[in-house]
Amino acid sequence: MHWQTSRFSIDLDQPRIMGIVNVTPDSFSDGGQHATSAAAMAHCEALLRDGADILDIGGESTRPGAPPVSLEEELARVLPVIRHAVTLGVPVSVDTYKPTVMQAALDLGADIINDVWALRWSGDGTGKTGQDIVAAHPRCGVCLMHMHRDPQTMQVAPMEGDVVPQVLSFLKQAALDLQGLGVDSTRICLDPGIGFGKTVKQNFALLARQAQAVPAGYPVLAGWSRKSSLAAVTHTSLAQAAGLNIELRRSPSVTAAVLAVQNGAQVVRVHDVRDTLSGLKVLAAMQAESEPPGAA
């Protein structure tokens, strides 16, 4: 399986690590650490040294309750970083839901649009949706994510019932809608949206039944890194679970990434690239010995 993007056809026969570059002051786990252009550019290079295959650059936090960022502010945050990242020889993804930001990023040579709204949003005054921008581009990759409600309300009133068929139905329709506009299926990756309007139990149902939550034939991107659901099942008190101690979430994040790959994810979006790469190497070593000699 390959994921076609603007400049690269990404071979997904082995799992790929997407390193997170938050150019924001308020992201839930690393807000402010890379908020300047210089710091974010340096972080891009550090992630590549640690083993990232893809860089994912975002200028607006989508944590639960996060306030929206103006178009002008998001552009000012991400464009200098994208301009640098596209010179580094790896696919560059841009985490945005605004069509104008998408277009500006693609104009600079970005490879992938990673949208929590699955290209549905159209409120930046252009009259266009993300679908219009992606469909007009001849090759860019896209990641369509499932999100219930919006970042301001998604955890106030999370989903009800069995989320797996609901997520499957949404992602299947989103992919088909985009293909109906002429976007080849090889350009599309799907993300079940861990933490975006789901309860802790629902998030783990999506992990356990990941193959059922995403329509067959599309690569899966899993975004478990430092999510609160990991804290909820690994900490002994609500106070601990609510804390943002990054170190307490590092090991659970690596475990979740490895389990996601074991359950069929081709791309994992992570903060801790080096640790995740080590975990995936252990998984690969086990899988290489999973059949007895001569079984083939």
C-alpha cells in the first residue's frame, strides 16, 4: 500500500511515524515549547533526527475547549515553518481545517492536508471548503478524521452508544464524497479521531476494533499520543489523570502506538518519535519471527 502525496508516494508496507510540530502557545501537552518559528523549525529537524518519516505542522490547538485562532494568526504561525520544512526531504503535513491555510500550505509545497473536520469547514470567508481545495490539487494527500461536534463542545456532550459503526459510516462517506470529486483513493488516509468527542471506553473500543472502524482499502492514521484516555487508565486518581505531566503519558503513548500498528494502523502521529520508533522495532522483531521456519 502507498499513500500518494504532493511530492512523495509513501510506502506503507512498514509503519510510518508522523512527528507533531505544534506552533501554538496552548496545545494540550506541549503548548508554547515550539511557538516561535525558529523553535518550530529546530523541532522539525530534531524530530527527523529521532526517526520521523513525516512532519505534521499545526498552528491551532484542537484540544477540548480550545478557542479558535484567527486566519491571520494561523497563517503567521505556520507558513514560515512550512517553508522551512519542505526543504528537509520528507513529506510535510499541515494540520488545519481552514481552506485558506490549506491552499497557502499547498502553494508552498506541502504534501498532506490533515483535517480534524474532514474537509467540511467553510467559515473563512472564501466560500470554499477543504474538499474544494484538495479536489483542485492534482496530487496532495489528505487525512480525513472523525470528530463528534467541535473542539469547543465535543467532550461536553460526547458520543453515545457503540461508536465503531458510527465512525465507520462517517469515514466511508467522507472518503466516497472526496472520490466523487475526482480525488483518487490512493491519496486518502483515514483517522478514527481518538479523543475527539469520545469517552475513554469508546476510545479503547476504537483501538480494539480499529479494523472495523475504518473502511477497508484505506490506510489508517492513529493519533493516541499523550491523550487523556491514556492517563485515565494508567493513573490511580482523577487528579493524576487530569494532570499534564508529559513523562507520565510517554510510556502509555508508545504502548498505544504499538498496539494501533499491531491492529492495522499504517501511520502513527506522535510527539515522542524516538521512543515510538523503539517500540515499533520491538514489534517488527516479534512479527518477523511469528511464523515457524519453512512455513511459507
